[in-house]
Amino acid sequence: MRVFGVIRGNDEVGKKGTGLTPNILARFAICLSLKDKTIPNPEEYNFEGQEIAPRVLFGEHEQIYQALMINRLRKDGYTVTEDLLNEMTRVHLNRGAIALEPRIKDLSSFAELAKEESND
């Protein structure tokens, strides 16, 4: 799976700015996107970026993220296939990363964002 440049390459958002690894930021980005009720358009997102294996991206929580994605795809009216699951996971990661970038600059702003999002 390719990780969007905002997660992997922006030092302000990435590890140097927050101390968080790209996979943690990517997980949060996916959740941020899944929370948005609109259906993202895959054609709006660039799939260039660093390749990260799902096992590295999701760690021991891979099945949980897969279940979240399958649930969302069904709610959006899709017939779930492996290809669609992979594509839409990338789409949600990218949409979430774009939403995440302007909102965090350091670990304290990330913590504040996590608190805000958990209260919605």
C-alpha cells in the first residue's frame, strides 16, 4: 500500500514534528476520513508515495482496520472485493492525510486534535 506524501515526507507532520511514526499518523488519518460521512472519490487522490506493507501500517490491529473499511464500504453501497478494499483504504488514508496536515504541527497539536475528534 502506498502512503501519501503528507504522512511520509512532511517533517512538520511526520516524526520530526510530532515524534509519531508514519504508520501511527496513517492510522489516525484513515480514522479521520472514515468519520467523514461523504464518499471519497478515488480520482481525486494521488497514489504516489512510499510503499508500506499492511502488516507494518496496521500492526496487530490489521483485522480491526479491515473490518472498519469493509463496514464503511458496505454503508457506502459498494460490493466489497479485495481490490476495492485496497483502493478505498488508500483513498481514505490520503483523504485523511490531507485533512490532518494543516491541523497538526507538533505532538501537542496532535493530542489536542485527538481529543477534539474523540468528543464528536
